Amino acid sequence: MHQLEKVLLLPDTMQTVGIIGLGYVGLPTAIGFHDAGFTVWGVDISQRTVDMVKRGENPTGDPDVDDIIPAPGAENWHITTSTAEAVPHCDVVLVTVPTPVTDDLKPDLTYVASAGRAVFESIPKGSNTIVVLESTVYPGVTAQTWLPIIDELGLEIGKDLEIAYCPERFNPGDPAHGVRQVARVIGCSNQEVGAKLVDLYSKLTTEDVRYVGKLEVAEAAKVIENVQRDINIALVNELARIFPALDVDVEDVLSAAATKWNFHRYTPGVGVGGHCIPVDPYYMIQRAADVGVPAELITAARAVNRSMPNHVSGVISDLLWKAGVSSDDARVLLLGWSYKAEVGDPRETPAEPLAEALMEKGIKVSAWDPHLDGGFSEGVEVITDIDQASGHDIAILVTAHKACVDLDWNGLCERMRNSVIYDGRRVLDLEALKLQGWTTHAVGRPSN
Ligand code: SAJ
């Protein structure tokens, strides 16, 4: 690791930070730098987002930024839809735009390219503005995507601008791992610029900030952090399919294995959602394919995790058959729809393929998620008040929201047509539910 003997102090002029993209990463980052005493220019293409932030309202749906958006008219806090207006004021510009995957699971870098172009077109000649990409990409993307645009615009690295990469490590819905509490790594071909950025980010987060060398090192670190997580989750999901066939509960096995000092425990579930874990591995797969090296394990792990909703749908069909309920008469209640507990975000949620697999069998699907007021699949009956839910045959815990785990199980049991519960996240006290009259099942648990 590159330990820098001296960290160059930011010259006084390095006091204005631009943030392009005010989403779940950009907005907390903008607020964090503003709180740290910087002048901040926040840019978003959405007029709705800009208007809400200007009013001090939180457009991201993440409760952790609710109470700390600077009030309207706050000093050194400028919010606009215009990159051209913001960039000339900035010493450093951070690009925090989405990097989704396309329908055929290829990395979609259009936002990185368009945001970069808008920034480069607005940089004053000779200003040596530092432009940092934070979005999750695969090794080589920052240079591959941005350098051709920089060349096309006739800009000169080291004179008009510098480019760097500092991956965001923001954990939605987890105040213990916000932008102020996570370690950061910085990749840049210019070590002196790397040092300046170490000093800059050290004013944002209380955790370790270090220069790790060239761009590609920092790009790769971020991707493999999430690839490793996807593979670990895939392992327990595969075990959750094996052990019930051996009449063994996978959670008993994982609890036993977790007594070993270096066993890292993960939890099997109905699937892996979100904008990070199910997405980032495709970046690594693509990059490996670009250089002709197979990414067999990464690809296999994605296949296992993507198969879980269909696997659970098959188990549910069997349980309905055992309960004597025909698919075309069955009604299933999904408890939770969001991809993750305590977060209102349906992106890549396994609830979607699960609901669609059940509906393909003719099963009627209802869903209740107190953190979401939209984003449900077509054809799903959205329940807004769980106390009104009645007549269902099976309830499936899809998202371990506290509101789902702590709901009135007695009341729901009485209103069910068949009181069967399937714990898709292994967080319920199934013995207690059994005493209340529920027939209990769970992912990774023998169904007899
Ligand atoms: N999941 C499992 N089993 C597990 C852990 C997660 O099935 O043992 C599922 C979740 O239900 C969810 C999906 O995987 O559907 C992703 O869950 P996550 O806890 O990884 O949450 P994310 O997607 O918000 O991941 C973020 C990532 N943060 C960044 O990319 C900056 C990830 O790197 C973090 O490790 C993760 O938060 C975290 O630690 O919570």
C-alpha cells in the first residue's frame, strides 16, 4: 500500500467542492463536505430533486439525511441543474451518478460518460480542476470513458484538469456506515493529486483514507468488495438448497460453523437485490471477458443468487399443494418488497421475480411494504394496511423490515384462509409462531 510520507495541505483555494448527482450517495456527500466547512455546488439533472433539496427536503427517501439538509438560503450551499454554472466555481468535482446494468446484464456507463462530458466542457482552461469519479465501475472504465472525451475537447491533463477515482462505500439505511464513517481509497496516476485528495476526503470521514496508486487499483477494490459478498451469499443460498434435502436445517449448520474463529457468516434468503451486490459482479465479469479470462466462480455465484426467487416459488407451490389449495385459487401475501430491511428501495428486489413466478402459476399475489409507496410489479395487489390483509393461504417474509418481523402475527393468523408462514430471511421465531397456530416453513429448513 502506498503510504505517503507527507500529505500536502490543501491550498486555501481548494475550498469549493462540486457534486454531480444528488442521489443516495451524492446528497449525503454534499451535506458532509458542507458540514466540514467547504463551499458546495450540488448538481442534479432532476428539477424535482433540485427543487426539493433547495427547500431543505430529502428527495432520496433515505431517512438518514432527513434532518441535515441545509436550510433554504444556507451560506456556501448552491444547488442547481446546471453543471456549466457549478463547475467553474469548483476546485474539485465529484461525480456520483448511477452505474446500472442493461437488460442483458452489461455495464451501462452512459451516465458516467454524459456527466463527465458536462463537467469537462465547463472546466476553465488552465484551472487544473480535479475530477473524481465515485460511481462503481470496473477497472479501466474511468480512463476508457473519460480520456477520449478529454482529448476530443482539447483539454490537457495536468494543466486543465486531473482525473481520479474514489469509490463510494455508502450503505443505505445504515447510519453507522454513512459517508462520514467509512474508509476510502483513492486511485490517481498523479501521486501529488492523490495526496491532495487524501487530505480532502479526510475532512469528510473519520475513518482511514489512503492513496492506493493508479486508478485501476481503486476501481478494482470497490468491485471485488461486492463480488466477494455476492459469492459468500451464493454459498449459503446453495447450502440452503442442499441441506433440507439431507433433512438438516442450514441455519443449524451455519450456527455450528460460525463457532470457528474465521468463519464469516451470511444468511440465505429469497434472493439478492439492490443496486450494488447483484450488479457489480457483472462489471468484473465484463472486464474479465474483455481480456479473455473466464470469471467462472463470479458467474456461477450470480446464477445461484438469481435462481433463489424461482426456487422459493417452487417450494411455495409444493406447500400450497400440500395444503390442498390449487394454484388458480391460491392467494399469497408478500411481507416486504424492498431489496433490504429498513430501506425503501425496490431496485433489483427478489420480490419482483418471486411475485412474477407465482403469478405465472396462476397464484394471486398481494404485497405489503411500509417503506414503499410504489415500485411493485404489475398485477400485484398492494396492501397499505396489514391489519386489513385477509383470506391468504401463505405469507412469505421477503424483507426483514422491523415492521414485518414485529407485526401482529396473532391477528394475521386469524385472518388467513390457511395460516402458513414461509420465512424467506430466517429472522422469525418459528417456534413462537407455531404456538400461535401458524404452520411454519423457512428457506433452508426441511419442509416436513
Ligand atoms: N443478503 C442476503 N444474505 C446476506 C446479506 C445480504 O441474502 O447475508 C441480501 C440482502 O437481503 C439484499 C442483498 O443481499 O437483498 C444486498 O444486501 P447488502 O446487505 O449487501 O446491502 P447493499 O446492497 O445495500 O450493499 C451495501 C454495499 N455497500 C456499498 O456498495 C458501498 C455493500 O458493499 C455493503 O457490504 C453492504 O451495503 C452492507 O454491508 O450492508
